[in-house]
Amino acid sequence: MRSAAAFSLAALLCSSPILADNWPNWRGPQHNGVAAGAFPIEWSGEKNLKWKIDLPSGGSTPIVWEGRIYVTCGKEGKNILVALDLNGKTAWEAVIGDERKGKHQKATGANPSAVTDGQVIAVYYKSGDVAGVDRSGKVLWEKNLQKEYGEDTLWWDLGTSPVMTKNHVIVTVMQSEPSPSYLAALDKKTGEIAWKVDRNVPAPKEAAQSYTTPVVLQHGGKEIVVVLGADHVTAHDAANGQELWRVGGLNPEQNGFFRSISSPVIDGNIVVAPYARGNSLTAIRLGGTGDVTKSHVQWTKGELSADVPTPVAHNGKVYVATDKGKAGCLNVETGDEVWTASLPKNRLAYSASPVLANGHLYLTREDGTTFVLDAASGKLLATNPLPQEEKTVATPVLVNGNVLLRTFEHLYCFGGEAAPAG
């Protein structure tokens, strides 16, 4: 059963006009892939395209705060943060360290998304550079975690986005030995390390490596950070990083290649954790102390999960999109299937995470084509290709009645008549 506090928080988030007009992190104002408001479900190069601009290279999802769009990029060998107005006009660019380009075809040096509390915009790049920037473009502080704590040992490209707590910017680093895995909290205003704790849980080879983004929430009167990776889900006290509880068993056969990309998502009192390269989905009840693997795992399924896209969770349902174009809706409490649907077959995969808005589920393929499903039934309502095929791994951003879609080369804004609720 969802607590009264959870319902109150959800009501507050959905009713707030400030949050409804903002998208402060890559998974939106409620950290669960849900957008407030109504949006178009059909667009093309001729229909509902408000503007399109060239953008320096990057795979990150834009964020939006009070009339400004912020997006991380790489340009002329530098990491940059670009600020745009809602018409796509550049307001400023901030330079944060030297760019380290991506190795994988789906990656760049700027795959992590920015995060903001409305005062500070925090950014993180493959190079290890992390920084806080104010809304005028002034770099307030910057630090390179890899220079201070060692080069990363990830086999592929950094994809973990920073998150914010009440007082800190949190960065998670989960990698293979001999480099340590850790969580670091930086003061929002100064960038000073407030705390740093190791997260060296047993996981073999590449399974120790993670590209996931944590979730921050209030539970039991305490601000906590939930982290998925290295065959475990752990919860930490946001004030000091102390581990509160953990769940293991996500890799019972000790597969050495179960690196994790899809992030956890939370609805009510349940954490949903995709794992095993898209072959398992585990629901965990919040709470407890120490190892709660045997006491707090609600259910586990293997039929419907994701390797890269992070699910949506909302009002007792979890919406999952696989890398190969299968979508489904499950009951959060029981794991029971509500519906499944298969999108049109294509050689390309899905790396962007789904977004839920006004009863519609938005899923973007790697060529930029966005499919819109009825969230109640899974029925396909619309297919929206870009004017030309482009590569994208960024999640669509639904805010102010518009759909922002970032590719490796451009940023599109689609708007127009909003569709009625699904």
C-alpha cells in the first residue's frame, strides 16, 4: 500500500506550476519519467515542428528550468554547458575542462545529463570533470574526480548523471578493481567534498561496472539515495553516505558481463530495478537495515525488462520498454502484466527512456522516430519520424506543452495542439 506521504508528495509535484514548467533532471520533476500537462502526439518535418537548431555533439538529455534549456555537449575539444531560451536561441556557453570523446558508437564525452535545483546547474563529463554553474553561465566551482581519486576503469563510456539532494551534488562511480567504487557528495555552492564513501560490493569482472543514475527520495523521515549497480541495490543516507540497506542476488550465477545501464525507478514504497542485460526486473520494498535481500524483495520477473532504457513508474504501474522495441505495463505491487505491445520491427534499438504524459507513453528509437502508445492499453497511436534519420540516445523532454528531442547533431522542438488524455 502506498503511504499517505507518498500520495501527498505526488499530488504536490503534479499540482505545482513551477515543476510542471520545468524538467530539472533527465527523468523529470518526479524522477520517474512522468511529465505534467498535455502534449502533441503527432509531429514531422512539416507538422508541429516549432524549431530545429544545430547543437554540438552529445548524447545527454536536456533539462529545463524557468524558460531556459540546459544541455551538455563537447565542442572544439572542450566540455561545455549550453543555455538556450525556449525558442532555441543560445544565451551562453560555459567551458568545463577538456573533452574526452566517446569510444562506443552510441556514446560521446557528454552523455551524462545536467541537474538543477533552480540555483546551481551541476554537470559531469566522461573526462571526470564535475562542476556547478549559475544561471548566468558563471562557473562557480569545478573539480576532476578522476584526477583526485583515480582514472575510471569502465570498459565503455561514462553515462552516469549527477543527482542533487537538499545540500549536495551526488556522483556515483562504480567500476572494476583496482580502482575503488564510491559515492561522492559535493557541496552545491562550493564543490567541496562533503563526504565520500566506498561502494565495493562483490561483483565479477564487468558486472562491477555501472552506468546507472541514482534516485533521491524521502523515506522514513530521511533523505536517501538509492543506487543500482554491481549486482546490488543499495540505499544511503544523503546526509553522510552511510549505507542503510542492501539487496543482492541480482546476479546469482555470477555472470561476469552483467554491467548495468538501466537505472532504478520508484513508485510509492517500491524500487524497481532492471538488471541482467534486460533479463530480470526486481521489485524491492523500501526500508529495513543491513542485507534485506530475503525480507524485502517483493517480486522478480524475467520476461519483461530493459538493458538500457529506464522504466517509468506512476500510480501503481511500471512501464517498461526493452532495447528491441517491446513495451509493457506491470502492476508495481505484484508484477502482474497489464499489457504488452511490440513496436514495428527495425534494425535499430531503443536507448532513450520512455516518458509518460497525459495517458500517453512516448518511446524514441535510436533513429529519432518516436512512437506514442495509449498507456492504458498499449495501443499504438502515432509514429513520428524525424525529417531525416539521425542518431539519438537522449530521452525526450516534455515540458511547457512542447516535446524537446536531442540528437547527436540537433535539438528539435515540437509543439502544437495537445492530444486529449489517453
